[in-house]
Amino acid sequence: MIGLAIEGLNIIDAWVRAARAFSAPGFANDHIAVVASNEWIETPQRLRALDDQAKAVQTERPSSVANVLCPAPMITAPGNTLAKITRGWEFLGRGRQQDIHYSGWKDTYFERLTGHRAPKAGEYEKFKENRLLSIITKINSWNQNVASALYAHSDIPSDTLRTRGAPCLQYVQFRVFDGDKIGVTGLYRSHDYLSKALGNMIGLQRLARFVAQETGRNVGRVTVISLVPIAQGGKGKLRNYANGVAGLYGF
């Protein structure tokens, strides 16, 4: 089997196209690669509208899923880059104090990419390099196009090989191109297009936005590779979800 390649105007259009293709009868591809060429302008109102569509089909809210990868308060926090990343840890730690369970894993994707976990607000435990901060530092230091060196794995020292399971997001790579653009690629070992993929695409674009913001650049392409696409809850529900989201934009 071969993979399916989807290109959309932005991450919302790309997800709708991929979700419709994946949920169609006879889908036989073994992976999906989507590319969104332009930035989707995220606003609280647009997020609420997407959350309403998710609620209508009883799946996870994209806004919540996106925060696991890139907490929204980090983008607008004051201070230098580390202070803003710390605001992201604080957001997650405060949620845990309110008994919010972000996933079945101890650490969120954001914590894995930044090398610190937040058991509660104001308490941060380092377990590896803050790779996101290092990437931003290097972009500012090099100040040139960079195609392949700006990568971050999501694994942590306690992870082990297993036949099933492990965090779905395996790898994130940033690219500096055309002088002033930041692109981001996320590789998922498995990807639930019903409950996770839309929120993850929003989170990946937020990461690109954050890196662009901290390096004086603009958001470029967002690429998502889903090695094993799934739809826990059924493809019929996924089709309804995609049609509802498409209706917001006239796709």
C-alpha cells in the first residue's frame, strides 16, 4: 500500500480534506501526509466554534488537545523566551492541581519537548534538555536558512520499546526557509483523526508561531505525517465531524 498526500490552504482545510478521504469507503492507504501552506489565524472565537463541532459528535475538544502540545498562554506571556516557556509549564501544573488529566502519559508533549514536567504550578522537574529553547537559541544565533538540524524527539529516558503503545508524536522538526519563514513537521506513529488530529495540527501551528515570534520570523508550512491513521469512535462520526467543521468555512 502507498500513502495518501493531502495539501490544504491551511490546517483546518487540510484536516477536513484528510478526514473526508480517510473516512470514505474503500480507503486503502497505509499512512497520511498533510501539508498546510498558509497560516490559519487562530482566535478564541474560532477555537470555540471548533470545540462546538467536536461536542456535537462527542469527541475531544481541539482547544484542549492543542494545549497539550503548546499551551495557549505561552504565546502571549511577557518576558523572554524562557519566561514564556515557564508560563506554559505553569499552565499545565495549575491544571494538574485542578485534577485535569491531560493524557494517559505522565508527561505532555510540551513537557517532553521542553525537558521539564510540572507536577503543580511553580514546581518544575528537569529530565532532559529543553530542546525547544535550544532550537530558538540556535535560529537566532545562526540567522540563516536551516533545513535539517532543528529537530526534537519526544522520547524521555524512561521510555521503553513496546509492541503497542507509546506517545503518538515521535518527532518534531523545524525548518527556516525563504529567509523569514518557519515551517514545522510532526511525525506520529499513530494518529486518531477523530479525537486528536485536528487539535494536534493547531498545536503544531502554535509551536511554529511561537518559534517564529521568538526569532522575528513568520509561520510557513505545517506538515503532519500520520503513519497509522485511526478513527476510534467510527468513520461515520469522523465524516460528520469533518462536514461540521467544513460548514464553518464553506469548504
